[in-house]
Amino acid sequence: MGLYASVGTVLLLLAITAPAALMFGFGGATAARSHFPPLAWLGRGYIAIVRGVPDIAFFLFFVIALDQAFEWMRHQVKCPDWDQPIRQGNDFVVCDAAKLPLGNSPQWVHETYGFSLAVLTFAIVFGAFAANVLYGAMRAVPHGQLETAEAYGMNPRQTFWRILVPQMWIYALPGLSNLWMVLIKATPLLFLLGVEDIVYWARELGGTKTPRFTDYPHGDWRMWYFLALLVFYLGFTKVSEVVLARITTRLNRGQATTGGEAQRKAAA
């Protein structure tokens, strides 16, 4: 049952992370094209820094740093009279009331907290890649259309939301499609973050005999479990390709793109 539940964990991660990463990406791309220099530097710095760090290094470091940042903020509020240093060698020590989650919290709270940190980390990492894709898509929208909107009396905000944003998706979709596939393949990184995902259960259930399952010894079945993971991921990516192809067809309608022209000629 743990293996079956872990499939739900992976699907839940994708369902939450995809829109969250898109939100981070849209914010980063909008900031990067801003005419206000500090905001533009912030957006471009976010894209450059996160994309320039290896994913594994970012996942292993950022989750720890984020967890400690949350505990430090709680420590400042809940334990103002603390007179000991928080950094004690390699140890990070805060008062018991500031720990996340609390030591007496049930197991599901610990698991939910760890999963939330994983989701936030995935969203920040893949949001930077989405920001780069969306930034390029915004620049690909013909500038003449933006000038026409301004000539009709639209202000910059109206031009952005009514002209630029609706049209940029067709240019962004190929890059976002690739990013979605990469996100699917990156879900086994949950294993590195301590979340019991399908890779964890495939290793545990397929091993010859682990301390967790001493009552059911068997041979080394890991090859079969990981083969099942291969089929799962291949099937999931195939379904994604079909759905993304239909979205692309829908977005091409009425657009001045190669796909849109092909649709108009087919209709004629």
C-alpha cells in the first residue's frame, strides 16, 4: 500500500508544483522585462542564479537552508530571551518551541512539512526555467501588435494583459512542454529529500531483505520493480505528449504562426 500511495505522492507533487512553478516563472519573466532597473535585476538574477546551480546541489542545500530559515524566524519570535548561539559548530540549535515541526507532532505533520519543502524547492527551481521560457516568449510576440494596441489607446497594463499575455503562450508552449517532461523525470529527486516516493518503495520492496521487512524475505526483485517504474514514467510521458499536442492545436487557432496558417489552409 505504501508503493501505491507513493504514486499518489508523485502525482500530487506534479499537480501542485506545475502551477506553482508557472507562477514563479511568470513573476520572474515579468520582472526581467520590467523598465524599473532593480526589479529587472531581481528577475534576471533569479533566472541566472537558479539555472546556473546543478539541480542536485540546489535540492540538497536549499531544503536545509529553507528549513533553518523558517526555524530561525520562529526562534526570534518565540524565544527572545535565548542567550546561546544558534550556530554551534556544525549544529543549528534553536529552542524547542521554534522547531518545525514540533517534536511531539504526529508523523503525518512531519511528512506534510517535508513534502511542502520539497514542493517549494521544485517550484523555485523549475520556476526559473519557466521564467526563461516565458521571457523569450514575451519577446517573440510581434512588436507591431503592441504598438497597434498603444495606437488604439490602450495603456501599458492593458497592452500587457490583453495583447501580450494571450499571445505569448503559443511561443512558450514548446519550451514549457519540455520543462514538464523534465519535471516528470525529476520527481525521483524526492528520494533525496527524504520523501517516501516510488523510488524509495521500489528499493525497499525489491531488496532481498531489509530491516523494515524482515518477515517476508525474497530474492532480489529490484529489477522488476524498477522496470515497473520505467513503464509508469513512459506511459505518463506519452499521455502528456498527447495532451500537450491538443493544447498546441488549440492555441494555434487564429495565430499568425506556422501552425495557425496550416489550420487556415486546411479549413479553406
